Amino acid sequence: MSTATLGGVVARAGAPQALRSEWVKFRTVRSTVWSLLLLAGVSILFTSVLTGGSSTEGGSPGNRGDNDIILDSLAGIWFGQIAAAVLAVLAITSEYSTRMIRTTFAATPRRRTVLATKAVVVTSIVLTVGLATSAACFQIGQWLLREGGFNYEGGYPAVTLADGDALRAVVLSGVYLGLLALFSLGVGAIVRHTAAAITIVLATVLAPVIAMGFLPENLAEPLEKFSLMGAGLSMQQTFDRPDNIPLEPAQGLAVVASYGVVTLLVALWVIGRRDA
Amino acid sequence: MSTAIEAHDLTKRYGRTVAVDALSFRVDAGRVTGFVGPNGAGKSTTMRLILGLDAPDRGHVRIGGCRYRDLRAPLCEVGALLDAGATHPGRRARSHLLWLARSNRLSSRRVDEVLELVGMADAARRRTGGFSLGMAQRLGIAAAMLGDPPILLFDEPINGLDPDGIRWIRVLLRELAAEGRAVLVSSHLMGELEGIADELVVIGRGRLIAQTGVSELLSSRADGRVHVRTPQVTEVMAALAGAGATVTSTSSDELVVSGLEPERIAALVSEHGLRLDELYRERASLEDAFIDLTRDAVEYVAERPGRQG
């Protein structure tokens, strides 16, 4: 076959091309913008409601209160995360539901390249917006908490992003959202069906949290440690409390990363093996 | 004439259903090859096998000698319209072509060119969800033409188009073949391909029934019958039979003659001083030829009516 050239550039369908193609796909549907706005908006809204509604009294500069105000200010993330999950699922299942996936695979026969580049695009955008969102939640949350009495006089020295623990919690909250997107994309690629994929992702995120409330402690503890949200929460912890998830932030990160990476590896394995 | 697509012994099962069964055929450059068979015969499955979307259980397809997945820039080798509706309804027409162009390192200028080519430049900014079937087909053809490929596959491109659209696509397919491209067009209606196809690949129940040139098919079938209309049926019959023709009378003023050319018939009639109102050679239609060709498959049509796919 002749080497095709159009406009002087040698055409080819490799990974750099797939990456650019996936980026065009991602930015040219309205659901992307809406989902990202929802991710930021819902997170900030719930952080505002939760931190704006809490108050403290009775503390003093010499008597540190026991609330984890960094974790509290990031609580909105747990509501906004649903938008990140839906966005990532749709990035792949909408191609199956419209049968556009066949056009994609005909243009780029290396299917693993397609899925891997899609994962890069979706994860990096959600990570970026997630970092901005968690930083905004932190700033707004800290301000509202100070107003509610969580201040120096009330036993809570001011924290800023220059504070190591605060920065770590904010960054890892953004990383959590990126990894959740990776996990959701993987589930979408495996089940290829929007409603089924969203159900599986939401069940994975929410069911352990609901179940924890009903289970005795010996069963609840592994659930806390090895569930997505439990591990995610441990990444935000900055203060030693009795109800903390018994994981170090790095361990929590490892658990959350495993969900994303293992699911994507399974998806990469199956996508090359079945008919499109 | 070079072979663009070669299918050898292709076999594909879905569960217990054999969709394509030991199918071998070829598609040549510079010709429109009609891919014909009833609904459910395996045409769409075969198209997916050609594009490497489904993996055959046996056999293989070669695109200019290569496996599809080894093509460096598939859009520049094979353009395909499988399903015009297969676009994201919220994405604009131009954006749809742009992601496709980027996947093979084609320029955005080429996107505008193909939009112009299919007469969709005005609709470039519209979201595809609002497109009529005709517009969706045009966008699908624009997508197939992006890489200016020497091989084109169109799955039922005429289905559901209005008369203008049908005329447009017929002309386009002929032009593409005249430019030297290999064009494979599927249809479940042989009549749709009349005047378009040079070559036919006829399948039924996933099996090859015939691969034949259209002109060979028509000439092999037309046995040279000539229709004669005259008020003097008996006299003309006698005159032509006397010259060695086989003549049958089909109505009070019409005869069907075999064994004589029209020129000879006209000369004989005037030699005898008889009157001739009309004289024409019977032409086999592609539809009739198809029915002959697929007589064995008729059983299948009667057996399983209305099967879709």
C-alpha cells in the first residue's frame, strides 16, 4: 500500500494521534463541561453548607479542640465525586451506546492505545479540576469554619495551604477524584453500558459507607480500610480522632490507586479480546 | 486491475448462529462491487470482519495484502460507512470529523474539504442529533472520505434516502470508482444497484452464492428474445417462422421471437409487405437475474420471513 500523505504530513494512527483524538472527543460534548461544573459546584456547595452550619464554643487558645477542620472543609468532595464518576463512565459508554466505538476502532485498530489515551485525558482533566475544587473547598471551608468559632480564640489555630497536612489533604482529595475517574472509566469499558456502569460505580462507592453503619465493628473495620471512600477519607485525615479510618494517608492512596489501576488493567485486557 | 480486498474462507459464529460461512470473494480497484443478499445474510458482519472490528473464527481478510490492524493510517487506506447514526448526538458535525481526522494525523483543512465535498459545509456547526437520515448519511460519507482512501465500504448507503439523496449517492459511487477506487456497496435490494454496480458478490445465509460481473450476468441471461407488435400477427408469425425463428404469440397483437436479430426481423417484415408497430429486444433486468441466481435461496426467504440484521 502506498504511504498516504495529505497536506504534506505522513498520516498515521499511533498513540500521539489517539491522544489528540481523545482530547477532541472529550472537549466537544456538552456533558464534559456540565459534569466538571457540577463536580466543582456541588463540592463547594456541600462544603459551604456543612462548614457554614457548624459552630463551636468553649475552646481556648490553650485547649485545642478535637475537630479535624481540614477534613471537615473537604467534605463537599464526597458529594461532588458523583459527577466525576458519571463523566468518566460516559466518556466510554457513550461510544458504545451510539455505536461510534466502531468508527473509533476502525480509525485506530490498536484498541488498548485508544483506552489508554482516553484514560490519560479523562484522568488528567478530572485530576486538574479536582485539585482546583478541593483547594476551593478548603479555602471556603476554612473561612466559614473560622466564622463559626473554629478560630484561634476557640482553640483552632488557623491553617493555610502552606501547612503541610493541609496541602497533603487537599492534593490527595484531587488525586482521589482523578483515580475515581480512572476506576469509573475502567468499569465503563468493561460493562459497555451506561446505566449498568454508573450503578456499579455508585454501588462500589456508596454501599460500603451505608453498610458500615449497620455492621459490628469487627466487620466494619476492613470495610472502612478497603472501600474506596473509606480509603479516600483516610487521605484527608490530619488529626488523631477515635473515629478515624485506621489507615495512613499513603496506605489510603495505595488502596484507591489499586481500584483505578486494577480496573483499568482488566479493561485493557478485555477490550482487545472481544468483538466491537 | 488490482485486488483491493480479498476475503478468504471467512467464517463467523455468534453463539450457535453461523453469520458468515466460508465466504471468499474479492473487491477490485476501479469498480463498484455490489454486495447483495437478503437481510440477515451476513453483509454487515462481513463488513465488520473486513474492518477488524469482529474477529473471524476462521479465514482472513487482506486489505491490499495487509491485515487491517497492521495498516499505519487506516483512514487513508479504507473509508467506511457502517452506520450513519453512529455519532454522538451532542457533538457538532465538524467536531465529529475533527476527532476522526486527529486519530490519523489528518489536517483540519481536510475536514472542511470533505464537508464541502458532501455538501454539508452549512451544517458543520450543527449537532448531529438533529440531523435527518440523509444528512447523517452525508456526514458518514464525509467521514469515509477523510483520508482520501483507495478503498471504500458502504453498508446500505441508499436505505432510507429521499430521491435526491439516492441520485446523489449513485453518481458519487460511480465517480469514486471512475477515479480508480475500489467501492464495495451492500444492499438487500438488487434493483438499487442497477446502473451502479460493475461486479456483484451475492450471499445468502452467510455463504457465497456467486461473484460475477454485471455485464456477464446480464448477457448470459438475455437469450436474445425480441418483442414484435403488429396488427397482422398470423402473417408475421408465418414469415418469421419461415426464416427459422421460434415465434410465440403473447397477445392479439404481440409476438415474442427468438433466433433472429431485430434488424433481420424488420427486413423480413417489410419484404413481406407487412406492418410493424413496435420492435424491441428484451432486456434482462438485474432484479430478474438476481432472482434466477438466488433461486436456491428462495427457500430461505420463505422459511424465515422478516428476519432483520
